[in-house]
Amino acid sequence: MSTLQLDQVANTTLNANGNGSVSLSPSSSRTVWNVTTIAVAGTSVASVPSATASLGSLQLGGTWSGTNDADNVSVTVWPGQSIVVTWTGGDPGASASAYVYGTVATTGSS
């Protein structure tokens, strides 16, 4: 088994209602994420969105400042699972990004 640094990002453009979401997940059936931080950033100015992160029905964190904030978490993301980050109430057309940090373990053979 090898362990590497996890540093993934997903981007979206908020819709006409100022809402959007992204999904982040392991890219291989041989990788497991151990997530320690989820961060959000965005370009909304007039209406600062809130952002929430979840893994299935488990809410991992949230922020009233969905344009520049982070939450410390401790969660394992297995193949087939996804962290979903959702923004609400931002500027229509604004960019939003979610980042996950931690470690990624690779196991087994291909």
C-alpha cells in the first residue's frame, strides 16, 4: 500500500438562481481518500453564497461564506462514494470551487 498527498479540486459556474454543486471522488477502485480539509472559493461579490459538503446523507461541514472558507473534517471516502459540495444564494454566473485535502491510499493490484 502506498500513501500520497490528496489535493483535488472541482469547479462550477453558479446558475441563474446563484446555486451550483460539484462532486469529488476517488478516480480508481484501488484508491481510498482520507479527507482532513474541505475548502471552498468563489467569485460572488454582491450575494455571498453558503456552501455545504456532504458524503451521501452525512453532512460534513458548511459555511456561510461559500466564497472563501474551509472546514476541518475526518472522513474516509471509498471507491464509489462522492463528496458533494453545494452552493446556494450566490451571484448568478459566478465561479465556485471546492478543494479536498488529506491523503490517498492506493491498495491492491490493477
